[in-house]
Amino acid sequence: MLPLSLLRTAQNHPMLVELKNGETYNGHLVSCDNWMNINLREVICTSRDGDKFWRMPECYIRGSTIKYLRIPDEVIDMVKEETMIKNKQSRDQKGGRGGQNQRNRPAARGNFGGRPNKPGGQQKLFQKQKPKQ
């Protein structure tokens, strides 16, 4: 399970974010990007000491400042189900070992097993050359 797919599934769900400096943010995830920068709404910020609280309608958190994220178990279960469905679909499309690409490949060309090839083809490569006079 990849962290970004987990975050994208967690949109509109509550989460807790702890920063490297010790502050925590509780809110609902609005969006995230590839650098794990996140937007939260209905946020309650708690100071490092835990003695001060702030309520904010929304906030933006840079991904490089995040220490960890706490996400509800229901979101993790949703990601697991989505992953299983995608894996099953990709297996059904591939068609087993080798996948579709193996079945649609053209037959190999060349002189295999000592069988004669078209005149003027690879057969000439294996013939001894006669010395010029």
C-alpha cells in the first residue's frame, strides 16, 4: 500500500497530523499532492506542550514538516479493498502467465534447428566462402 494512494483515499475523512516540531493538527483532509503537502478543513491545532489550542477553518501543511499521520482504520480497509480489486482486474486482463503481449507476438524469424531458410537468407552466413581466384 503506497502512502499517496492511502492519502487520496482518505480525502474527506478526519485525520491527525503531527509535525516534526511537535504541533498536532486534527481536521478533515481536503486534498494532497505528490509531495504529501496537504490541505485540512475544520482544524484544531494543539501546541507542542499541549496547553494551547487554536481552531482554524482551514490550513495548509507542507509535506516535509510532517512527522506522522493518523488515519481511521476504515480508510485503510478501503485502500486494501481497492488494491485487491485492481490486482484482480489486471490479472484478468493479462490472461495468466506471460500476459497478452506473449500471445500476440509474431513468430520468431530466422534459421532455427537447422531447417533451411529462404534462398539468399541466413543460410549464406553459415556456408564456407570460396576463395577468390
